[in-house]
Amino acid sequence: MFAWPISVRGDNFIVPAQTAPGSMFVVNVQVDSNGSNTTKVTFSPSEVQFAGAVMPTPEVQLTADAVVEIRPAKGSLGKFDLKFLPLSRISSTTLTLTDGTKNLISTIAFVSGETKKEYHMHFLVGALVLLIIGGFAWRFQKKSPVLMSTRSLFMNFEELQKARQEFSPNIKPQENHSLKDSSEIQDKSVGSSDQNADQRNTQLEPASSQSISGPPPVESPTDKQEIFVKLTDSMGRSHTGTGAEITIGRRKGSIILLTGAEISRNHALIKRENDGFTLVPLSSSNITEVNGHKITNSTTIKAGDTLSLGGTVFKMENLK
């Protein structure tokens, strides 16, 4: 996999020249941390998906389905590695780095390393030889009375009778009385089984007519009291939400909508339970932590706790 660096105004934009279809690739971006402009990386969401930064950081934000914004903190190195994943069978895609009024455009090609299978002629010749040998064997078998038992497998009854008269004229065909006897016995057994079945059905009808009745299930009342949540990230930005249950994620319609690159569309849920509140992690790919401890099941939370959603840290300022 080759990569070609492109630079403008002190910014570097390194995109692999090619990679295998369906394989995740990494784009290296270096921006000027002393500058005031916001650097953006634009891509086609129908061709590739942004999978977040290699090292999670709040300096990288997915502000739209096709735009990644980079705002380096002052004094930082300004180097970021961004992960992308191809979505469909495409031959190439284009990424654009925008810094102020300057645009850098780079294209990555998806090249398959599979080789075409070649079929050799000797397989075809061998199949043809076997076909010719089978044809000669079939013709010899049709003319030889010694192979009558094998030939009978491929004949119907009329052809078999003609062959018997041709090679054994003194043997007369006999009626198969055993088949008649077996058919009569089978008819009798079927009739008796039908009568037994009718008797069993008449005996079971009163029992089947009985019905089991009981009181209808009682639905437990639900607590519809609304919850108020206020989260504050490391950059001082507040995120609030009110509802019976607080959904958190990048999906449009979430009560608390976040744009962090490592935050899932449906990342977590806050709900009321007994006299307190619980945090339910909904994402298995991006981590969820409470006070520095990774959680995978429902966990009790309170105001003042520290939450980490996909690597972005939030403080629970208010929860009531």
C-alpha cells in the first residue's frame, strides 16, 4: 500500500494510493496548531464511512455525515490519524482537505489482489476420454445377454419382457400373486386404522371443548416523570436534555445529540429506576465508562459522576 503526501500552508494530507476492497485504511493529517482556521476533511458517505480517530480526542469531531472537523488545541502536535471503511464495491473514492480557502483533493483506489483461475486442457481431454469409454461400454452391454441383470436396471417392464422372450423363450412370465396379497392386506389395515382413529377422536372431543379461562393480565403502571440531564465536556460545552428516558448518541432524534467521532449513533440511555438513575450502554463497539471504569451493563449514576463516551469525557453537572 503506497501513500502520497500533499501539503499546503504547512498542512500535510497523506492518503494511501490504493488498498484492498472492503479493508479499512488510515489517512494522516497534520495541521498548524497555531492557526485560527478549522480544518475539514470531506468524503462521500455513500462510498466510505468515517470510523473515528486512531487515538480518540475531542479535537476531532464528525459534524455532519460527510464532514470531519479538526480543531487542534494550542501547543499540541497537530497530527491526527483518521480511519475510514469502504461501504460498497467501488473502484475508488475521493477525500478533500479544506484549510481556509485552500483545498487538497486526494483519491484512493481499491484494487483486488485475486488472480483469475485458469483451467488446463488436460481436464477437458480426460473428461472426453471418459465419455467415449462410457459410450462403448453402453453399446457392448446392450448387445450382451450375459449382462442382462445390469441392463434390466435401465429398462421398463415391456422392454424387459421382450428381452426375456428373445434370450429365454421357454420361460413364461408368472403373475406376481404376492403383490396382490400384500395390497389386499394393506387395504384392510388402512380401513381398520381409520376406524380406530375415528373412535379416538370421539373420545377426545369433550376434553378438547373445554376452555381455560382466567383473569386478564394486569399491566404494571409506568413512571412517566421526566428526567433532566446536563453534561459538560472538557472544552466547557454544555449538553442538556429532558424526557422520560434520555437517549445519547449521534443519531438524529437523540435527546442529547453528540458529534464525537467515537460516539455511536445509539450510544447510551439514562432512565429512572427505583429512587435513582441508571446508565445503560447501548453500543458494543465504542466504550462507555463511569468514573474511569468500563461498563457493559446497567450502572447506577448520580450528579457529579464522570462519564466517558467513546473516549470523550463528560461531567454529570445535573441529574434530577
